[in-house]
Amino acid sequence: MLAAITISAPVGGAALGLGGILIGLWINGSRAERQRRRELHARALAAVLGYAEMPFMIRRRRVEDAERSAERVRLSTHFSAIKAEISTCQVLLAADGDHRISTAYNTLVETGRQTAGREAQEAWNDEPIAADSGMNMAPLFERLRPLRDRIAQFETDLARATLPGQLRLWRWMRGIDV
């Protein structure tokens, strides 16, 4: 015959309270982890966007003879900082363990180097813009389309990667690409 187990009210209340605390810690930890990843993803995206701006910044550098040397130093220092930030983000994303995001970011960086990097190199060979009419640079904007397309794809990948676990599970069960 089965023996009946009796649990006193204080013990049951304590167990229930402990269970509630553990669930709360788990939920808050999950939220904090998602926020940490979002901040890392935003940092990584900002670095690539800064890289994409370099061809424009180089073409818009100061034109006065007295400022040319200072502009070269300012822009090359800025460019070096952006490249260092991109490398840092590549390492952090690889260490984060999400292989899809790390691979997508590496592809984005490579696309940036092939488009914005090439355009930045060519911009140094061009004379700086000396009139307001040259500020828009529509042809350059169009040549950077592959990078903008890759950025849009990366943003979609990031949105999927930072979905709450329950929503990812629900989408997976429904057959929606997660």
C-alpha cells in the first residue's frame, strides 16, 4: 500500500516561494542575455555603418591647403578606429557562440571591404569636394548598394537571433524560418 506523504504548510509555502524565485531568476537572466546580445549586435552594426561612411567622409574632407595634412591624420585615425572596432566585434561575435550571426557578420564585413573599402581607397585619389553641389554623391551611393543589401540581410538575421526563446520555439513548431 502506498504511504501518504504530508507536507506542512510552512514547508510547502517555502518550496513554492523558492520555485517562484528560481523561475524569476531564470526569466530575468534570459532577458539580460538577450539585451547583452542586442547591444553587441548594435555595436557590430554601428561599426560597419561607420566603415560604409568613410568614402563619403574622405570625399568631403577639407580642401584648404593648410588643412590637408590634418585631414589625412583625422580621417586615417578615424578609419583605423573603425577597423579596430570591426575586428573586435568579429571576435566577440565568434566567442558569443551563435555561428550563424558570426558568419553573417564576417560576410557583411567582407562585402564592406569589397565595396566601401575600395571606394575609400579611390576617394583618396580624388580631389576633395569643393562645392555644395557635390555633397550628395548619388553615383557613390548606388555603387554601395551591395553593402546596403547585405546590411539589410544582417539586420534580418539579428532580429531572428534576438527573439525570445519561447517565440523561437513557437515559430519553429509552426515551421516558420527562425
